[in-house]
Amino acid sequence: MGLFKSESVVYKPVNEVNLGPDSSEFYLQANVKAPRMTGILVKIFTWFLESRIFGGLLLYILKGNNLIHKLITNAELEEPPLYVPLHHFEDHKEKEVKCLDSALTPPDFFLILRTA
């Protein structure tokens, strides 16, 4: 783990990734190095994480030990940005919805609501 600069990962676009049986892609096994603690140790650890002085530094060290910076924070994606949703959007007609004029007075408003 580099203290100030860690190497990043460049991810290929999804269309270029081969996940078949003859694939040469490697799978990175998760190697989580989280501290094991219970009881009062959890309270003390939480207190350190929430403190302004030690919290940021402790979180940076934990993320670095678990490869978060290498795999997520400093990752480079070669895919173009997605400006439109991939799914088809269809606006459904809602039942029991009434459009009211904003110029209605309160008595007119309640009169319309009672007749519904």
C-alpha cells in the first residue's frame, strides 16, 4: 500500500469482457482485513472513527488495507458515460388523482374534494 499514490486498475468496457469458460480474465478473491472486535472495543473503535482527528486517517488506512482505493477510488473506466436510461419508461395513468386549479379559494377546494 502506497501512502500517497497507489496504482490504479483500468477496467475494460463490458462489451469487450469475455466471461466464458475459455476466458483469460482473472477473478480477484476478496481478502478483507477488517478488525475483529465486540463489546466495548466496538464502542471505542466507533468513537475513534467518528472523531474529527483520527476518523479520516483511520478510514483511509482501512480502505487501503482492503484494496478499496486500488479497485474503486482510483479505478479508470473505459466505458462512455450513459446519458439516457437503458430501460423503457412508461408513465402510468394514476387512479383517483385530481388536478386542481391553483387559483381556487379554500371553500371551492373543499367543495371539489367533498363531491369526489
